[in-house]
Amino acid sequence: MPLFSYQAVDAGGTRTSGEIEAKSRGDALRKLESNRLQPLSVRLKGEGASDDGEPSSSAAPGDGSATLSLPQIVHFTDEISDLLDAGLQLEPALRLMEQRRELSKLKGIVSRLREDIRDGASFSSSLRRASSSFDELYCRLAEAGELSGALPRILRRQALFLASMHELRNRVIQALIYPAFITVAGVVLMSVFMVVLVPQLTSLFTKTGQELPLITRLLIATSGFVGAWWWAVLVGIGAGLLGFWSYVSTPAGKLWWHREQVHVPLVGPVISSRYYVQLSQTLATMVGSGIPLLNALRLMESATANLYMKGLLTKVVAIVSEGGSLSRALQRVGEFPPTLIDMVSVGEQTGDLATSLEKIGTRYDKELNIKIQRLTAVIQPTIVIFMAVMVGVVAYSMITGIFQAVSGLKH
């Protein structure tokens, strides 16, 4: 009978490995599940494997081309965490999800995940192959959940976080609808002024022979330039955008752009607060699930998308790996807020770092909502006032020129 080597997590969350005799890989999986073991990888003895203990690439990898929207990812995460919380193993839970009619849009992804897991792949590696919509942080958290035996809890936390980010995005979009409408209307109105009305008034002003006010002459000159060189303006704008995109696509440019995003007034505090929420809540879940702090920090480091924040976390990881405390590492890096550092220090002193990190996440989540409201409250009147000033200047220039021409004709 063939011999299979396996890695699995037992009911207590401890990772274990060994060998088992079975007729096939599927039979080995069933034997492990009957022994209350959650398989992470199962492969035929002597079969090639990657360095991380995963099955070789011959284990039915997907192309990752399927895409999911954020609400679909939240729905999937909610469903799988509920089923795992109910006591189901991963493969039966996915099979049940595959049969549910209301999850029709997710069936392709769920089917691919179940096939990979049935063949012995881990859940995290299956997610990477199933769809590119599962980002690095999501997959890393799933990996941490498998290693710690707290996969349902970590998935539940991830579902709540993704749902809050989706709600946040919707609030920002709704707040920007009116300013966007005002901007488009203002641009259309300005275009009509410059292309239609100003040239007609220019011919009238020329016939009077009167010297026009400076502001009116500037308006006429601008209108003439736009009318003659509009194509050059569009080419210049396109070239500028292309150049900017090319620069921020380079490693140095991307780092610069990510750093500037964090330090931009009004927008920067929103980005940094969102990261602190994500960092603290994720670390709280992993540390509370028994994952060592250093391993949790390394997982967060590898999954951080913002290169500037990732660089800061890299410095923190280096200090902690040398034996320093988390609060001391955050303080030495110097970019993290004092409140966050103080609350981490309290958690280290009381021996309950996970609870302190949870409180930090709650605090910064409230601050994030306040900063979003402040940002949207500033953006709307700013855009309205700017467009009103622009239209008012053009209208004033035209009316002043008309009055000057009419007064010249009376004399």
C-alpha cells in the first residue's frame, strides 16, 4: 500500500507531521480527517515538494485569472468562517458551499479550492492559485490560521475588516459624487465660455476699438490659445500623466509616491489610520491565536502593500528579532504615534498584548471614521468654492469688457 507523508493541525491547534498508509491521496485525507486532523499537505512518499512543505506544482494549480469583487470576497469569507465555526472540516465546508444556490457566482472559485485541498494543498496556497483577488495579506492570514489552528477566528476577523473597508470606500464615493458633478459641470461651462462665447465677444470688442481691461485681455488671450493649441494641451496632459505613471512604476518612484501619500494633508492621516487599524487588529488576532509576535510581525511585513509603511515595519522586525520589545522598536523607528506605542507598552507590562492591540484597533477605527468625515466635509465646499471662483472670474471678465465697449460707443 502506498505511503503518504503529511502535515496537519490537530484539534488543539498544534501542527503535526508524519506518514500514513492509504490507497490514494483521497483515502489518506479521509483517514486524517477521521483522526480529527486538519490536513495542510499530503503527498506520496518521495514525491517532490517545495521548500515550504507544499505539494509540487503538479497538484492541479489554477491560473488565478478569476476575479472577485470585494463584496464577494466578504461573502465568501463570512460563509467559510461560519461553516468552520460550526465544526466542519475545510473540504466538507467547501463542498457544502459549492452546492448552495445563492453562492452561484462563487462556485467556480469554491470548486477550484476544494479540488486543490482534496489533493493535499493547504488552504492558503489554494487561495493564491484560485484567484488573484485574494491578496497577499489575506493569504498570509489564512496561512497563520492554519498553523495556529485558529482559521475560523482569523477568517471572521478578516471578513469584518474587509466589510468595514468596503463601507468606508462607499462612504467616500458617495461623499465625492456631488463634488464630481460640480467639477464636470464647471469644466463644461468653462469650455463653452472659452470656445463659443469669448470668440463672439472678441469680434464685438474689436469693432469698438476701445482699450479693454487687463482681465478681459487675459481672458481673450487664453481663449485664443486654447482654441489654437487645444491638441497640444491634451498631448501635454497625457504626456505628464504617462511620465508620472512611468516614474511611480519604478521601485524608487513607487517608494516616493507611497511616502508622499502618507504625508499629504487630510489624506495622509486617513491612510495611516487605516494602516494602524489593520496592523493592530491583525496582530491582535494572530498573537491571541498563539502565533509568536515575531512571526506575526513578519507576516504583516510581507503582506504590507505600502512600501513606505513596509520599510518602517521592516525596521521594527529587525529590532524585535534582536530581542527588543515591540513598544521599544516602534519608538526607535520614530514614525508611529505615541498613543499606539504607549498602549503597546501597557500590553507588554500586563502580559496581555493581544487585548491591548485589540483596543488600539478599536481606537484608531473610531479616529478613521472621524478623519473620513473631516476629509469629505472639507472636499465638498472646497471644490464648490473653487469652481464658483473660476466661473465668476470668467463672467466678470466678460461683463467688464462689455461695459467698457458699451461706454466707448456712447462717447
